[in-house]
Amino acid sequence: MGASFREDRCLMDELEQSIRRAIKDRSEWEVKQQTWYQLRHGLIPRKSKPYPGAPDQKARLIDASIDKHKPFYVQQIYAMGQIAQFVPLQPDGMDEAATVAAWFDYMVKQRTNFEREAICAIDHLLQGGLCPVKVYWNATTKRLEFDACDPQLVIVPKGTEELHRADFLTHVLRMSEAQYRRNKTYNQDDELIKRLKGRGTGTADGQSHDESLLRAGLTCGRDDNEIVLWETCTRDSSGKITVKTRSPLIFDEQVREDFGLPYSEGVFAEGWFPFVAWRGEIISDKDYYAPRGQAEILAPHEVGMSKAWNYILEHMDFHSRPMFELEKGATMPNMANFRNGPGSIMPEGLKAVHAPPIPPALFEERNFIRQMAEYRIQAPDFGVMSDNGGKRTATEISAISGQTGQGVDLRARIFRLDLGDTYRMAWAILKEKARDSLTFVLDGEISSLGPEALSRTYEISPNGSAETWNKNERFAKAQARFGALQNNPYVKQGELVKDLLSADESGTVKRLYQEPEQANASEREEQNIELVLMTNRFAASVDPTDDDPVHLDVIYEWFPVRMQEQPPLDPITARLVFEHVQGHGEGMRTKKHPMLRAYDQKMKPISAALMQIAQPPQPNVVPMEQPQEALV
């Protein structure tokens, strides 16, 4: 028992030292992260002002760039309607794959906090280059949840490539005393809580902490009421994952009982930690702390733009207000009595000083810096003047768009790699924990997923492709494809129509699309109803959206059968049917239907017969001549 305790204590000491070493190794990265945050939010003041009240403006180039890129990343998630596609690895699972994808989409979007946390994570990765996202099952609310963590609150050893395969991972938890007490899995001892808050009250033997090891918000509380805990995922030699919750102030005491990771399906069966890093870039330095954000890339440009802006404002301070000088030999009686304003009289010998204009080079430099920043992040603003001083030409815009499109595509592919890992984690947890929640809503209707669908193995990836983020371009491509392949015998026409409808708006396929057989049967039924109306001497109008050939086919089949029935076809009905046939013929002519000539020949005998029946017989009577009036 004693040997086991000493061994555990040795292992805990080693773990604590490893965590603190990881914090020390990334100190330079932490300083950068804090600098990028301050730079983005305009919190870094001008180092030295040339005079009291001198301007201290920030160009906010970084913040503008982040706002410009956010919609691009969000569209990578939402562009195709459903967030993920499922491909079954068993041949007999294809029919269920679409239902599984719809259930997963509903569970993630409607039953979790994914949508809010995803936008928060995107903001983090744009600012600092990455954002660790935790995927977990909340046992209290019984639902899947996501946590877009502050990158500085996730600690891994230097050289870690993927968070889910790190040697260890420490998630720094910050909470108030009230939040701590609400979690009944934590040790609720009052004396222990006192030692956890703020900078603590020392270790069990009364010794004070080493002040050099205390870091507010990371190894101790930022105020006297805040509690900081380290939740650390460790992996033993057999691959088993254990979660240990400790306080950095008293690491040798358990705040919560150690427990094994409560997931065993999918990627967790491979020994993954429930964390994935969303990255803005992948570079040759394969390290968790390597990716750079927009702030690091654009920092020199923002500083340069701010400097040029401040110089312009300084020039305005000195030269935008009227200045005067005394002519040689003139004197001012009392400068304190001089007041300048509308209608005032200037003292004798006082003349205005004409200020020099703002140097154009300052504006040119500011625009040049902005151009360089846009080239750097591959998100050009076509409203900026071109290098030769004129407006950009269509050729320039096309060339720039093509070049930057490749960078945009690469950025999307990197993001989709991490998004795919996130979906695979979410699926593994839902598959294990949400077996009682198989009912979902699809296109406004209640649907359900069979339990057997959860037992299958799927290849999961983000829906769509890297270039599907641009809805307008996607719809334009679908339109061009539809126009080029319409009526092509080698192309499935129904799928071609579905492709066009889905490119316009998700959900329209189910609402608008119908199979040709169903459409044909519906049109035939409609025409039969119209014939019943006309048989009862009611006119039936022609709808411009009717499938005219189908309607004419129904009349072509009806007419010979009707001519053999008794009583014979009456003139009024014949006239109504004739006018109806003419209406469908005019509809085909308006639509420039390729079968117009064929149907004209086909329906000509029937139209002639209907016209003959519709004309009443001429009476065999000679009308009397009107008597002539007598001449006066």
C-alpha cells in the first residue's frame, strides 16, 4: 500500500512538472497571443506622442480582415444545408445513409450549442491562428455539447501535432466559488475551497507558494473569488485514457475522483482525446502552437497604416485652423485680447498664413500598405486604386480573382480537415449516448431513425466541397450545367433538376421536385377533370404551366371513345373542347415546344371533327324580302 502510494505520488509530481514545463516552453507564444488580442482591439497606445493631445488612431485593419473572412468559414459549415455527408462502408447501408445524415444534422444544429460555439471558434482561429474545440456529452442536460476554448487555456507538450493524440492535454477551467459548488462531483470541503480560491492559502503543511510559479488565470485565480482547476487527459502505456482534475495550487490533492474517458465508440476506440484544433493554416513546423492568425500576418501593415493616419491627423492639427503672422514692424497691443471669429476685425499688420497641403505621399503610402495587406491575406478589395493610379480594369480583377481563388480553396481545405474530425467525434458520442433520441424533424415533418442504422460504420466528412462556400457562384454553375445538359440522353434529367434546385436553396428539392411519372399522372388527372367540366358545359381554362402534350394526349384518347357513346356529343361541349385544344396548341407555340408540328398533325382530324359538331345545321328556309316603303 505504501509503495503504491509513493508510486502514485511520484507519477503526479512528474505530471505536474510536465504541465509546468509545457507552460514555460510556450511563454513566447503566450506573449504573442496577448499582443495580437490587444492589437486587434486597439488596446496598445502610441509609444510617444509628439505633443499633448496628439492623435492616437488605430487603422483596425486586423479586425476588418477577420470580419471579412468570418462568413467564408461559416459558409463552409452551412452552404449545403446538411452539415455532413455519410457514406456507409457496408453495401446494404446506402438507403439509410441519407436518413442518418439528416438525423445527425438535426441533433448537432438543434440539440446542441454547436452553431454558437462554431462562430466563436472561427473568431479565435482568425485572430490567433487556431482554436481548440472540446466535444463532450453533458451528463446533466443529457445532450452533446461543444466548447470553443481560449487557445491559452489548453496546454499540451511542445511538438504536439494533433490535440487528440497528444501525450497529455490539460484544459484550464476558470470558475467562481458558486460555480464550483454547483458541480457536486467536486470535493465540497469548505477548507479545501478556501485553499483553491485566488492565490490560495498555502499547502497542507502551511508553506507558502512559490510566487514565481503563479500566473493569474492559468495557475491561480485572477481575483480572490476565482478558482482555477486543471482537467488533464493522460494516456498510459496500454492506451487507456484517464482524466485527472487537480488544482495547480495543491496538485497532490484530488478535487474530483479520477475517471476514465466515458466514450468508447468510433474514434474514441482509437484512443482519441475529445479535443480537436481548428487551424487557420498548416505550415512546415508541425506544432500545435505554430499556426499564425490574421493578427500576426497583418500586424506590420496595421501599424504602418495607423502611423500614416496619425501623421495626416497631426498635419490637420497644425494646419487646418487659420494661422496669422505680423508683418515686419507691426506690433500686437495685447495678444490676450485677440479673438478670431465670424465678422471680427483683424489688428493692423496681421496677415493670414497659407498652410501647405497634406503631402499626397501619405495617402499613397496608406493605400499601398492596404494593398500589400490584401495581397498577403488573399482577400482583395477591388475598390482600391490600382498600382498605376487608375481604377482596376476587368482584366486585372479577373486575374486577381483567379490567383486569390487558389488561396481561398487551400484555406477551405485546411478548415474542412479539422471540421471532419469534429464531426467524427460528435458522431461517436451521439452513437453511444443518444440511442434514446432517434426522432427528429426533417423539412417540417417528424421522422425517425432506426436503431440498426447506428450500428453501421460510416465515412464522415463535411458536406459539399471547398468551393461550395460561394452560393452565387454555385448557383451560376448549376444553371450553366442545367442549360448545357438539358434533354441529354446520357444524363439523368431528374438528378439534373435536383442539382439546380438544391443549389438555389436547401430544402427546395423535397418541396418542389416530383418524379416525371408522378408529374405525368397528375397532368392526366387534371385534364380528365377538365373534360368532365366541359361535358357538363363549363369552360376549362388552359394553365400556362400545364404540360400541353400530356393534356392533348388525354383528349386524343378520349374523343374516339366518346364518339361511340350515347347520347352523341352536343355542339356546346364540342365547341368548348375545340377551344381547349386550340389553347394547348397556342401554349406549345408560345413555349416553342419541339413537338409542336407533330402534335399539330396529330390533333388536326380531331379539331376538324369537333368544329363540325360545334356548327349548328343550316335551316332549309328562304327568308322573305322586306317590303319597300312607299314613295311620297
